[in-house]
Amino acid sequence: MNITEELIDDHIVKINLSGRMDIEGVGQIETKFAGMAASPRAGVIVDMSDVPYMSSIGIRALLMNAKSVAKRGGKFVLLNPQANVKNVLVTSGIDQIITIHSDLDAATASVTP
Amino acid sequence: MKSIKTRLLDIAPYFSGWPAPVGLLLLIGLHFFGTLPYQDTLRTFSFDLYQIAQPRERISAPVLIVDIDEVSLHKYGQWPWPRSLLAQMLDRLWQMEPAAVAFDIIMPEPDRASPCLVTQYIPQIDPGLVRQICKLPSNDSLLAASLRQGHSVLGVAGIDSDTPAIIRAPPMRMLGENPKGMLRHFTTALTNVPELEEAVFGHAILSTDIERGIVRRVPLVASVAETVMPSLSLEILRVASGSPSFTVKSAPGRVEAVGIQDLMVPTQDDGSIWVHYSPHDPSRFVSAAKILDGSLEPDFLKQKLILVGFSGLGLVDFPSTALGDRVPGVEIHAQILETIFDGTTLLRPAWALWAEGSVMLIFGLVVIVGFPRMKARFHVLIMVGAIALLVAIGMFAFSRYHLLIDVASPIFLLLFMFGAMLADSLIREEVQLKALEDDLRSQREQAAKNRGEMEAAMRFQMGILPDAAATFLQESRLDIAAKMQPAKMVGGDLYDCFMLDEHRMFFSVGDVCGKGVPASLFMVISKTLWKSVALRDDMHYMNLGKLMRQANLEIARDNPEMLFVTAFVGLLDLRDGELVYCNAGHEKPLILAPGCHPRELDGAGGPPVSIMEDYEYKTQRYRFSPEEFLCVFSDGATEAFSPAQEEYGKPRLSEALSTISSTTTALDIVGMAVSSIEHFVDGAEASDDLTIMVLRWRGNQSNASND
């Protein structure tokens, strides 16, 4: 897996994930992902459009980081998951905990403090 | 007792400790004292190689050798020739005006071919005739008379014996210390008959030292008894130049140079020089026969230095030159004269020993200190580079400056140190290899032990899962089967089923995120909690959402690893087929019936357990008909992957389970699902644990079979 980050503005960071979020893939990005999510920006948008598959370990990675962002008063949203990934998120009820957006402007608006 | 490993380690560090530098210094010390074994042989051999690679070119030809060769012997009879014949030849030589004539021949006894001496071999000779014959001059007198006619030189041979002899020598001019004690010394010499010695103009010593058949060094001056004598080459130069003396220049303890007037030749410490050879050349020779029969052009010998010697005799051994030519001894004197004329005499300078020692020290330190810190491929590069550099320096110094620098010794030392280092590292590697093997073995043992423990854990885990079919064998209202297959030895999936009371059956299927040991521990905790909460709490209200909330509170409280579990728990009333269930983030189960396409059991109760600290899970209900099967599975079923990384997926599972009939049992369905998945995966490593539970309410017929 690959992970990159870009600043939308002073308050919002967008994290781009690409690759399969299985045990192996998550193992490759886990530490970096946690480091980026721990940045002091108020809003974190995770772009899921390049993730073709996600297993429960991927859900765990998203949840852990969402929790750490929430703990410091920030907002954590997902952007554009592919259909089957979105299905996993909905099945496991994660969509009730982490907001899923299909468009960047909406996502940006939702995390702007 | 010491192990082999310890003992090897005792030996191995020697190269890196003190012995390597001490050994290096010892070798260099021996080099300075000249006591390194076989170093001289190595050195002279390397000097020979210089000469063989780049033999001297003959520039000037100041010397001609009058050679008493086979032709001369054939024509003028066997050796020794009567000295009257030599006198005759010398007279002819003087007519051709040479610069000087030197004899590489010693004549220690009177010539017995002299007329007076011959008479004693004639029996019954008339005494009057004898008296008359003895009035004739002896052959020695005739030769002495001829020797007086020009610049002539006779040589003596230095010998070590007790017989005293009168040594005649030209005067020596000393610059610096008296060199006598520093020179090649002979106690006495084999001299010529006094009549000839008195007649001759110059006196020289002919001796050279032969090492294993090769003449490499020739003394330009040597001491005989109390006298210092010049060599034949030096003396003929003095005589030809008309100089009254020869010169020896010395520093304390060593001779620096030897020469005539301004022409000084640098020498080794003992007044000798290394002979710089050119190949054997017949044009240096003139047959003595040609002198005697007058067939030579008159100008041929004009102003030349003439050496008279033999080549045609079976009597003398020919020494070898450094080039490997076998030449008459007299040619070596001729070659020395050529090098003095051309200024191409060789010198092994006094500083050479120090320079060689320093190079040895530097390279030795590079090997000892530098090499262990470098990669092995640099070792080879450095070795090749250093050897090539040394050879180039040696060759350049020889060809350009006629200096003899010993590069063989540093090269040998370098190879020796490198060899020692290689041997040392081989020993070390052996030790390391041994240690690695030991490590590997203990790792294997540990792994086997761990595997044993994991197998025990797996048996335990599988043991706490009930055998669904066996548990409800007596319950005719229920047909149930379940299977859990871990991806690793222990898994994170779980299922459970038991009768809560007489009519109600509780069951659960869960999937902990991840796999392996952490997941399995989490799984055991979860399963136990659900069961205990189900048994403890009042379940008459059929409120499974409340049960899920309780369990979630317990599990989420102590969860540092942030693991979570998706779960489907249900309570089936066997009296009416009423199912109460709560789905906590789990895959939606399938409902199967003969002749119908499988469909999903809807209803989401909430997120997976232990994600939210407190959550009000919702309870759902469904009423089964006796034909319907409920198939609950974990994502190990739908998310199995083929070798081509294709996902099995829910549609394939539905397809595989769409062909059931009225006689199909729960166990059949489990088998169908598992074999379909295994066929699809085709031997690829399982990506997740796989759990399937299938159950059917057969209807409320407490004592009837239901086919």
C-alpha cells in the first residue's frame, strides 16, 4: 500500500490511500497513517478512491485513527470509497460512526471548524 | 571443558590483536638487518628480471676482445702458447695503435717452451749446443720486452692462501676514509712471473665472485694483503688515460664511488658494481689468429681498449650473465667498460633499504588496519593495484635511472600479510558459520516448541466450540451444523449454540478483526461473555440488543489493541420458529429454501462490538418456515481469494447454495459451501478464518420426523 498527505488549507489535511487494505497492506502503512492522522490539523479527510479492497483489519485502522482524531477534538471523514469497500463499511455499521462523503467539497465543508 | 567454538575463537582473534603488527615489525626489522630468510635470493632474482625485461643497449664500443678462440688454437697450436708467440701478437697489436692492452690471462710460471728450458727435454744433447742455445733470450724476456712497448696491463687472481707474494699495484688516491677495510679482501694473490710484472704498465685484479654460476656483482677495487688493487676494467682505463693513480671516494664505513680523475663511478658499499648486461655480441670479439696473420684492417683497433682472453678453450667454465647468456669471463670485463663509458652502470642506492622498509610498513598497515574495514572486492583491487604500482616503480627506476630498487620484497610481504589475513578470516567465518548453525538449530527447536504450543492452543480453541450436530441430536425440531476453519493455527472466528431453556436455542457467530493469537484471545473472551450474559440476564423479553449492549460494555472497557468483533447472535424459539436476532456489523446471513434463490436476512443492529464504548443495539425478528435454512458465515467465506487474487464473494456463495432440495441437511449445506470455496481458492493460502453455521427449524413436531 501507499499513503500520501496533502494540505487542503491550514486546518485540513487530506490523506490519500492506495492499494488493498488487507493485513499485509495495512501493515505497510499503519505507522505512517497514525502519524499523519495525529497532525494538529482540525480536519482529516481520508481519500479511499484508490482502495479496491478492505478487510476488517482495514476497518480497524480507520477506527483507531478516527478515534485519535476525535479525542483531540478533530473531525475524521472518508471520501469516495469504491462500491465494495463502501459495502463493507455499511455492513459493519462503520458508516454510522465515520461519515462517508462522495465529493471533496462536501467533505471539506464537513470538517472545517 | 571448552567447546570447539570457544577454542576456535581463542585462535581467530590473533590477526586483529597484537600478533599481526608485531609480526609485521619483526619482518621489517629483519629486512633492515638483511637477515630475512631467502630475501637475497628473491632480490637478486628480481634484479635479474629487470635486466631480462630491459637489457642494456650497447651505445659505444670502446672495447675489443682479442680472442684466443678455436680457430687460433687450430692454426697456432695447443694452449699454452709459447710466450714468444704472445710477444709476436702483442707487437702486431702495438702497430695498430690501441689505447691500451690488458691480459685476462695469468702467467705464474716461467714458459717452459723457452729455448734454454727446452734443451733439458732433449736427451744426449751436446753441452756446447746447450750453452749456445741458452744464450738466446727466454720467451718471458721476449714477452716482457713487448709489454714494455706500450700501455699494457696484467692481472692477478685474488686467492686465500698463506703463500706470501709481492703485490704490485698502481697508487690509490683516497677521498675520505681509507677504504681498505670495506673492500672485498683476499689474503694474497696468484701473480705473474716477476720479469713480466716488472715489465708491465698496469696491475689489476681479475677476480669476480660467481653466485650459482652467475656473475652479478664485480668489485671495481679489492684489497689483496695490504694493498688495494683496481679491477681489470678500471686499470685499463687508468693506463689508457695516462692517469698516475686511481681514486676511491668513501663515506664513513662505505665506499661511495671509484674512478679515474674526474670519471667517478658510484659503487656499492664494498666498492663493487652490479653488472648491467647487454646480450652476448660476437662483434666484440676479434680472433687472435687474425692479429697474427695480419689479415685485419690496420685501423680496426686504433684507440680501442684491447682485452686479451680466451673463449676457445675447454679449460675454462663460462659464467652466466644475469640475462642467462653463457659468456667468456673476459666479455664481462668488456661489458663493465661499456657501461662506464656510456654512464649506464647500475647502482643499488643506500636509501633503497629504507624506502623498501617504509613501503613494507605502509602496505602492511593497510592490510592489517585498512582491510578489515573494507569490502572484500576492494582488497583484490588494492592488491592488484599495489603490485602493479610497485612493479612499475621498480621498472621505471631501473630503465630511467639505472637504480636497483627491490620491489619483490614488499610484494612478497604484501602477499604474505594478505594470505595471513585471508586465513584468519576463513577461520573466523568458520566460527561464525558454526555459531549461525547453532542459532538456526535452536531457532528450529524453539519454532517446533512454539508450534507445539500453538497446536495445543488450537486444540483448546476448537475444543471450546461445541459440536453443533451432536449437541442437538436429541432435539428433533432442529437441524444444525457448524464449522470453523482457522487461516492460521488459531483463529479469530467463533460460533456457539446451546439451549437457553427447554424451547429456546441461543446461537452466535462472530469474527474478530485480524487473525492469529491476538484475535483468538479476543474471540475466546467474546464467546464466553455472550454466553455468560445470555445465561445470567433475564432473556424472557428476548431483548438481544440489550445483551449485545452489555457484552459491548464489558469488552470495550479493556481493549488496548483496539480489536473489535462483528457478531450475529440469535435466539430461536423451537415452538414457533420465531427468531430474535441482533447483527453487530456482521455479514448478512442467507436464507435458503428449496426452489428459491437465496436471500439476505436484513436488519442492522449496530456497529461491531467494542468500537463504541456504549451503543444501543437494535433487536430484529424473523419468523421461519420449516423449509427455510439460515446460513450464517464469516467474511472468510465471501472474502476468500483465488490464486489470481479474485474474490469469491457473496454471489458465488449464493450460487453454490441455490440448488438445495427438500432432503438437503444442514451438514450438506456446510459441506457444499466449504467445497465450493476450496475449489475456488485452489490451494492458495487462506486469507481469513472461515466459519459457517447452518440451521433449520423443522417445525414444532416434538416426536415426529420431518422429511
